Amino acid sequence: MRRLLIAALALAVLAAPHARAEDTLNPPRWQSEGVFGSYDIAALQRGFLVYQTVCAACHSASALHYRDLDGIGFSTEQIAALASGVKLASGPATLDDIFKNPYPDTTAAAAAFSGAIPPDLSTIVAARPGGTKYVYRLLTGYAAAPADMTLLPGHYYNTAFPGQQIAMPPPLKDGQVQYADGVTASAAQEASDVAAFLTWASDPNLDASKEIGLRAVLFLVFLSFVAIATKRKIWRESV
Amino acid sequence: MSGTKPWLDTRLPALESFRAFFAAPVLPRERPYLATLPVLITGALIFQVLSGLVLSLFYNPADAYNSIQFIDRNINYGWLIHAFHETGTTMIFGAVFFSLFRALWLRSYKTPGEVLWFFSVAQFGLLLLVGYLGYVLADGTVSYWSLASTVSGAFGLSGFPGAIGVWFFGGADGAGTLARLVVFHAVLALAVFGILFLEYLARRGAEPKVTHGVGLHPYYTSQYFAAFVVFALIFAVLVFFAPHLGENPLNRGPADPLVLPVAVAPPWFLLPVGNVGHVFPGVWGTIFAVLARLAVLVALPWLDRSAPGKPAGFLHKLLLLVLALDVILLTVWAMQPPSLIGEVVAVLLTAYFFFHFLVLLPFFSALEAR
């Protein structure tokens, strides 16, 4: 019976990645979700490609340095090559530069989007209720406005955005990037990947936290058994 | 004589009395695990001071939000220290709320425990203030506006209270105010240790004399250790697997002086008392609401008409459970987005809180005592 259980468990563990690889879009799922969630490096790298190609054209991420990208599995050489392709006012970016801010100041940014300033994306997932899923629903939430709704000038109808009117034009479309790993770059896939990347950007220490946490909790569970047993033994001998 | 004593004892006589204090059989038997809560709170506060000390080395009031991002991302294990400090607050307030409830449950505020009870309420009030200041120091989207309205409220007061507001906050909310609040946050947190010591003295006064007791070591040290490990286990689970429990997610974004957040709920530990503030209008209304909430607690030894030393009856316990439910509902309700029904429910729940202490408790405890 027990052997069967272990076999079933092993099968479930083996099958899980395949199940995930099949369809993470219907319904949208991310490996980082849940108590034991961790980052899917491949999704983060795809998400960074989308971020760099699309999002970075208008959004800043002032808490991130190029060097931080080693956290999503890029080597120093890859990051250096990547950074040197970014033109800052002072010349090509280096590892220790923060992600390029596309606008010199907020006034210029506001002027480009009918007064709305593109928010900094460093903590966007942490700072929005619903986090990763919200970002995904926002990026895939563009639709035709209902007939009885008049949109503000320069605004778009979006089902996920509070108030349903957003100044950001629909950013993603099918095939906007070419994924190196052969995943089909549908708009939904791009949204899912960039949501994964922004989740990492908000909380780059998630994996380390879960790893330390698991050890600490296991140790403390063991220690609490020992401590309670010791206490009971000492008290039993007192009377 | 001195030859029979250990070498160090003759040279450091305090050591002997310390050892006697440790092993003297003066403590009552069968103290429950929950009686370790004050010690656990003290330990958690010490830990909180240490993590706060590390954070204060890197915290910059002139650029508060970004300096916290810097701690989280660029300091070795800065994110962990920050998480310790954040979740430590949750642990301390969890233990404080629980021990207040336990005092209500056991009626330990009755003679001879009144003074101990006053110190517990004072400690609670001071911790709320320290907790609020810490929340404001995060300088997030929500806490920025909370500070802005607090400061403008304080400056709107006239006379002596207004002078205190100016003295405390310095000027219009900004980097200068945060620089002051860092100091107050730390100093007031240290002041909590003073109250904890007074509580310890009062607790010894309220304890009955023990004839056939046991020593602190090894009996209660083993119990404290077991309690501490379980406390640490809960702490570890929260730190690593639910690090932002009871926080408003909006507050993890940067402050924006031009945009008001849609949901303004502070962290959970401020809600049971702070949410009452919305019920009464105006600055004085908020101050009154918070003080009234603490005042009914202070008045508790007299509001409860039962005889001292009498164990709590069924009705008393039932009413307390309803009260606990009332406070929990009020807290959960305050986390929801604002709505008209929410406001009405908050008023009703707040009214019940005062109804419990000012009407139900005196009436039923008098009935029970007859």
C-alpha cells in the first residue's frame, strides 16, 4: 500500500512539469503561485524579452540594475552584452546602471499619454491587489468599449483596469517578439511571461525565501517535538 | 566559610543570589503554556529592536521608499531582516491581542491585578503608536497619505494639543517629518521595555504566595523553551510563506503626492482600534474614538461588577466570544473596499464594542455576582 502511494506520488511529481508545459494559459497559471511556488527561469527570460522589447519603451524600473538579471539565469557576459545595447545619456549602459528610464522626467512622460504617467514597474506586482494575475488580466483585458460608454480622449477600454479606461494603448500582439526557446509568442503567452518577469522584479528573493524557510520550518518542527518532550520529562520527574 | 564557596561567588556575590533566584522553589506548579506570553512578547521585542537596528543603518528618511527597496534588493540578506521586522510586528501584536483577550477571559484585571492590567493597556497603547509610526516610515502609497492626513489633522488643532502636534511632527509631512518619526519609533519602542518591567513587578505583586512550589530552572526554563520554539515556528512559517500577511498591497508601491489610493486600510494590527476612527467625524472624533476604546479597557476593573477571584461563568465567556467576533469582523470589514454598507456595519460593530463594556458587562456581571 505504502509502496503504491510512493509510486503514485513520484508519478505525480514527474507528471507535474509536463502538465504545466501543456497549457499555462487556460486558466492562466504561474509556477511562482502558491505556498511552495518558485520561479520558472524560462518564463522569466521570455518575460524579460517582452519587457525589454515592449514595456521598457515607456516604463521605468528604477529599483532594478542590469546586474540583477543574473537572478533570472543570465550570465555576466550575456548581461554585459545586453546592457551595452542600451543607450543612456552617458553612453552605453553598464552592469551597475539602473534600468533605463525612457523619459527624462514625469512631465515628458505625462505629455506622451494625455496626462497619465506610465508607472514604474519595479514593484507593480507587489503593489496591486491580485498581483501577477492582475497584470496578466490587464494586458489581455483590452476590448471594444460598450456602446453606452464614451471614452476619454486618448484612452482605451480595459476590463481589468479600475474604472475601465486606461491611457496605455494595447501593448502586446501576436508575434511581437521571437522566443529563442521556440514557444509560440501569442499575445496571451507574452502577457503571461511578462507577468512572470514582473513578479520576479517585485520579489526577486522569493526562491531564496522559500528555500531558507523550508529548512527553518523543518528544523523548528523537529526542535518543538524535542522541546515539548523534554519539558514533559522534566515535569514528570518533579512529582 | 569562604573556602566552601565557588571561587567566583566569593568575588561576585550577586552571582549567588542570581543562582538562588533561578532555582528557588517559589513558583506555582501547573502554570499553563499561555502564561509564557509576556516573556515571548519581550523576546520578540528584543528581536524586533535588533532587526530594526540593522534596518535603521540603511534607512534614509529623505528617500524612504527607495532606501527600503535598496535594503530589500542590494543589502546582503536585507530582505530577510526586513521580513523579520515586518512579520515580527504581526507576531507581537498577535501575542498582545491574545494576552489581552486572555486577561478578559480569566478576569485577571480584578483585585489584585488592577495595576498589572493598567500596565498591559498602556503597553498596548504604546505599541499601537510604535506600530503606526513604523507603518508610516514605509512611505508607501497608502501610509504616505495616512501621515499627510494625520499631520494636517494635528496642525488643525488649536492650543496645547496643536502645539504637541507641531512639536511631534515638526512641519508639513515630508522627509523632515519622517526623520523625526524614525527617532520616535525607536525611542518609544525602547520605552515599551520599561512598561514590560513594570508589568513584571506588578505581576509578582498580583501572584499569591506559594508554599510548595518549583524552581524556575529546570521546570519553567524547559517550558519557556518549548513555548519559544513553537512561537519561533509560527514566526518562521509566516516570515517565509506569508510575508505580507494582513497588509494592504497598495502600500507596497511608492508614495505619490498627486494620487489618492483607492483602498486606505492600514496593516491589520491597527484596524481593531484605528478603524473606529472613521465612525466619529473630524480630527477630535478620531482621537476620541481611539482614546475611548482604550479608556473602556482601563475602566474594566470597575465595569466588571463580579467579586474578585471568582472564576468566569458561562455567560461571561459567551459574551467575550461575541466581543472577540465583533473585533475580528471589524478588522476584516475594514480591509474591504469602502462602501455604504461597510460604513453602516462598521458603526454597528463599533457601537456593540462600547455596548459590551458599558452595558452588557456591568449588568450581567452584577447579575452573576448576586
